[in-house]
Amino acid sequence: MMLPAFETERLSIRPRTMSDFDACLAMDRDPEVIKHIAVPWGDSASHERFLRDRIQVNFGDGLGYWSIFNKTDSKQFLGWVLLIPYDGIGPKVEIGWRLNRLAWGKGYATEAALPFVRHSFDKIGLPEIVADINPGNLASVRVAEKIGMRFVGDIRHDGALLKSYCFTRADYKERG
């Protein structure tokens, strides 16, 4: 299955490609953007290798990374949304988002994530989607709640305390 593109009122969201590499790298190098993220790279070479791998890997039918652009300026990279196997291996599927600082506080993360909730349940038929969020990342916590995820508990992951969120197919159907 080819990855679909999505359009919202203000955003154009398309599968991430190597043409997005530099913009993704620049976003990841902003210390404010990654402040609440345990990054899996220690130097620029491993960061670039990690990013190349994430762009090129096939995560499975309907899963992957998508780049977010402003509809009125198709060259303005705002960030990305992901729907991938949890930790890159599964079996659960996680939803996530990362936005450039210029895109913060405008509702873009929620607007970009909502099509992926529908895609998860209506197109792929997933039983649930999950997200683990640093408790200090209040903006991401709000996005998770706005898209319908519910808090299921605190967990430790790779030594970090995280808030775990889940959205099940049953929750989705109930919301109609």
C-alpha cells in the first residue's frame, strides 16, 4: 500500500522523502524542539544515519512518516507526523508528531494528527494507537487528548518517565 497524502484546512501532509532530509535535520538540531525527547543519536553522523534510515525504511502497509507543509506556502516545512510500529519494532503502533518552533501554538499538530486517527482505524484497521509523552511536554499531552487519546498510566521507557496514552478502535467508534 502506497502511503496516502492528506489535506486539511491549512495543511498539506505527504509521505516524507529524502527531499525533506535537510529540513528534518535542522528541526532536530533546535534544542527547544527536542527538549522533551530522548534522542537516539549522540553525534551528527549517527543523527544523519538515523534520519536516513527512518526516511527510507518500509514500516508496513499504511505506516510511516509524513511531512507537514503550510497549504499556502508549499515549501514551508512545519514538521512531521508518524504512524509506525512502537519503537520501530511493534507490535503496537504509535502515533507521534514533531513541529518546528515556527509552527507552535497554532493548532497544527492536532490538525495534522487527526487524519492519522481516521487512517489508523478506517483504512488500516488497527486495534489501537499509542503515544508515550514526556510529562513536561504539555503541548504534546494536549494534542494527544484533543485527538481522543486517553491517559493509561505512567511508564518508564529507556530510563525516562513518560505518560502513556492510548486510543482504541472501540473508543474511536464510540466517538462516531
